[in-house]
Amino acid sequence: MSMVAGRKVVQTELDPATYEFVLKTAKAKGVTLKEAARDALRRWASSESDLSGDPLFDLSRTFRARKRTDSSRVDEIVYARRRR
């Protein structure tokens, strides 16, 4: 990796079949190979990242129930059914 005007340059090697497949797909989508690679890296990083520190995914910070219940009583509570 090298730094160019506040950006990092990433280089990799692909086998010819993968290169041709990616190039053909990028052209079909109307994007450059560089744009396709950037998008692929962003998607990979976001799908592999640890979101445990993100408050959006930490329900203990975003939702507080007044009363604790367990899943065995969901139908009873939601549908006002009594256990038999």
C-alpha cells in the first residue's frame, strides 16, 4: 500500500479467469474496475466488521422493557390467551 493525495493504493493479483469475470461484470454494471473493487472492499469490510460496539446493534442501550418476560408467554401476552 502506498499513500497518494490522502488516499491509500491497494494492489492485488488475480488469476486471468477471475480478472476477466470481474471486468466483464463491472462493464455490464457501467462502472470501472476500480469502482467495482472499491465497492467490493467496502461491502466485505462492513459484512466482516464487529458491530458489537455500535449502539444501533446493541439493544440493551436502545430498548428498555418495563417488565421482563420469556418467550414461552409471548402468545399469551400478544393474543391474550391463557395457558391450558
